[in-house]
Amino acid sequence: MRYQPIEAKPGRAKPAVKKVMTAQEAVSRFIHENTYLGMSVSAAPAALIWEIVRQKDRIKSLDLTITSQIGMSSVLIGTGLVRKLEMAYNWGGIEGEDKVFRRAAEKGIPRPIEIEEYSNFGMAMRWQAGALGIPYMPLKSMLGSDIPKYNPKIKVVDDPYTNRPVALVPACNPDVAIMHCARADEIGNVQALGLYGNSDTLARAARHVIVSVEEIVTQDEIRRFPNLTTIPYYYVDAIVHAPFGAHWRESTYYYHHDLAYGLDVYRQFGTQEGYEAWIDKYVLGTADWDDYCRLVGYDRLNRLRLSEQKYQKFGEVR
Amino acid sequence: MSKYAENYSLPELMAATVAREIRDGELAFIGVGMPLMAATVAKFTTAPNFNMMVEYGAAGPSPRRLPMCVNCAVNCERAYYTGSQREVMGAQQAGFVDVACISGAQIDRFGNLNSSVIGEYKNPKVRLAGSGGANDLASSANRTIIMMRQDGRNFVEKLDYLTSPGYLDGPGARERAGLHGGGPVAVVTTMGVYRFDAETCEMYLEKIHPGVELEKVKAAVKWDLAVSPNLEVTEPPTEEQVMIMRTLDPLAVYLGTGRATLTGDFEAFMKMFENSYQPMVDLMKSKGL
């Protein structure tokens, strides 16, 4: 089925109704063939990405917009779901070289990928323009580099006020944004704790927003600290309860990065066969996120939580 | 000052060299890996009032365990600010960042960097990570320090792709392009330390690492490399600098073979992480931090 995106219009507020659903429901309701999908990196929406992979035969193809991603976008790229990637960075970080991305970009395995590049702030400002409902943002990055040379969407012009060069990047309004945050109430007021990258901006730019959270809390808990609300309910379509929903990555104050696991995943991603074996076991071989967590082991996940909270817990100095 | 270390690794020498570039009171934009080691050494020795900013939304963290990426939970530990990337990247564009550390796979004589592709852009021989925040920092930070491996092929006459601007094609080029940051001040590699000539903006060799021969450095640079008439040997790390790095990174995840050790070994990883608390707290206390 071809997805028909809804035209974004000012004033299109989402209602203040209960929005809690499973990842399976949220993905099947909002993500379809050729969806233009925005993905946040802080925190990584692993539970939602795993579900997209489980529904890959229905979804078939996606265009992806990211700032910088470490690992999670490549879980999608290796399935052949990604036709186009708008990005600033896609690599393994501490886990090293991203062989999934290299295979797609250099050899078209499992599918050729179109790459449209920006700097990190350049891509973030595209989401910012989208969030503000304006056509573009000016910035002082990318000037003099080859980034605009190979990406005609970036316009280097003289600013009409100072007559000095600025780079313009066009607004980005994805059909759907996915992200993982700390907590939300049932109607979709989302609070991030710790650093949250561009998840607030991305939610405002997208037409539909799916947020997985560590905890679902009461409206009164949200009202205790309303300035922690990074994404108010009127942007949000779906709340998915997914404890440990960013594993193998981190969720600040809840658990830290599982480096031993991430390094091992990257080792397996070294070949397409290794990638497929890992996906078969950990993603396609599990029914849902809880099932995945059981396979990884809740003992392991809880140990990551205890270790994180030895060093930091929200509201305390340790 | 603590005396020079007798046993140290090449990455430890590089990190200690970068630590000496950071001045007290500064605000630095730091990625993970070697720059983080340098920043920690600086904070615990010569620059106690220096603070770091981290790309995905943290400022002034004081972690007691090893940060593992720029959006790592560890970067929030005891921070003064945590929140959005827009805050930290916006502040750096507005000129609040004194110094930033960046890297690349290729560099040219004007300190321009490539971290995007080797070969043709549309048909790359090797696809690399892309800019990330490197281009932003190279554009707007007041000064940048470049840390990179020098493998004999990557100091090139012409980059395959210019990801992050140094001095572009020479004097005045940054201003003409509209770049308001100051550009690179040092390149610290596996062979030596380079600076940039104030008039020509061209890189020259200032220091050579202990035991490295000048001819080998020249052979690893594809242009006719200028060498300082007062060429010095890089100052080795002190015992204290090495101790600090090994306390934060006891398995040499960033400065050695730690990643291979930890691949798939959850117990070893958790032991490293859980046991980091007390030695780091003791170290911080001894430094009055």
C-alpha cells in the first residue's frame, strides 16, 4: 500500500487523548511503503527500529533522515529497507567501522543507497526549520567545503543584512519521527532526562510522532516538573512503553551503553551473512521488545541499570 | 611537575601533547576517544577551570567512568547542563567554544580534512563516516586541534573530498568563504606535531616524536614539507599524565587494544565500569575537583 502523507498545516494539534499502544500497532499504523522517516539518536529508538524490521515485507522501502547515527540506522540499511539516507554521520563510533553502511554505499549490498549529506548542525537546522514552519535556516557551517558542492539543496548566498556568505538548508518535515525518551504520560507529554540531542526538534518537524519510553507516568508526575517536558502532547501520535528500549545503546539515568554487546554486534555486521544471522536471531526471531529483552537477558539489562545508577540517578548527585 | 614517564604508548603521547594545548578557563568541544583523554588530563593537571561541551547536549560533565560516545549517558554525569544539541552546537556557532578537537582520514597542507569518502564521491572506493559535527567545529570554533594517524598516504596534495575546512586554499580564504572561526592551530599525529605559518597558512613540522626519523616524516607527506628551523622532540607525557589516562581507561579502550578485549565479554566490561568509581573519586579529591 502506498502511504499518503498528510499535508502539514499550522494548527494541526494532536488531541489530548490516550495514545499508549504497542510498537507493533504504532509501526503498522504510521509507517508504510516510502515513508520519509526521521530518527533520533538520543536516545536510540531500538525497540521501534526492531519492529520496523519485523514489518519489512509490508514496508518495503523507506527514506531516512538522521543527524548522526551510531549503529541503529545500519540495522535498517542492512535489511535493504533504506532507499535514501539524509545524514551528517553514519558510523560505529566506539564500535568502529560501519561495514553495513560501507557495503551499501560502495557496493550496493543489499541495495544501492542514495546519500544526501550535511554537517551535523546543518541537518539539525533542517529539522529546526521544519519545526518552526519556515522554509529554510541560515547557518555558518559548510561554507568553503565540498558538502554544498555535492549537495545542491544547500545554497550558499550572501546574507541580505551583512552581505556575508551564509549557507541555507531547506526545511525537513518527515512523515514520521521515531525516538526513545525517558518518560511520558498516557496522552503523550514526553519528558527527556539528561541529554536529548535533537529529539525535541525532530518531533516538532514531523507529521506523525512515535515515542517509546522507559516509563509511563501519571499526568500529575508530568505536572510536578512541566519544564522537563521536551515534547508536549500536541505533537505526539503514539506512546510505546519499552523499558530498556534503547539497548544496546544508553538511556541516561536508566542504564548505560552495553559496549561488550555493541562491539560484538559490529563484529557480526562485518559480513552481510553475519548481519543476517544476527537479525534472524535477535530481531526477526523475537516476537516483540520484551521477547528481545528476554533473549538478551533481564539479568544483564538490570545490571546495566544498577551500574548506571551507581554513578547517576535523576534528582540526586552521586 | 611530575617527572617524565619512562613507559608510555604512542596514543598516550598524542593525548598528553593535546592536553598541553588546552588552557585553563577555556570551554572546549570534545568528542570521545583520544581528545577525551587529553581533556581529562588537562582538567586534572594544568587546566582545572576548563570545561568541556559534548555534541549531543551536555556541558561541564565530570564523569568517573569512560564516556563511550558523544551521546553517551556518561556525558551527563555531574554535568552543569544537559539538554539539546541545539544548545551546544548553537553556542559553538555563536563563538562560545575556545577550542575543539577534530580528526580526518586525509589532510592537506592547509589543514583541510576529509572524513567522507576515499575515491570519487559518487562511486567511492571507501565510504567513511561523514562530517558529523567536524565541519561545524572547523567552521566556527575559535581554534581547532587536529589529531590523526599518519599512515604514509593520507597527508595528500589534494583531498578526495573537503569535509572540514582548515585554511582552504591559503591566506584570506576563510574570511572570503564567510567562516568566522579561527581555523586549525596544531596537527598532532602519530609522527609529530605540526603548526601553521602565520603568513602562508601552510603546515610545517614543529616537533617530532621521540624515535621518529625526519626522513620518514617527510616521506609520509605528499607535498614538500616545511620544517621548523628549531625542530624539537615532542615532550613525553609525565608519569602523572599517564596515571590519569590509565585510571580513566584502565583497559586502554581508547589508547590501545581494549576494544578487542571487551568484544562480547560482558563481565570484563562491567568490571571495568563498576570498578571505575573509587579510583576516579580519589583522583578527583586529590586534585580538589
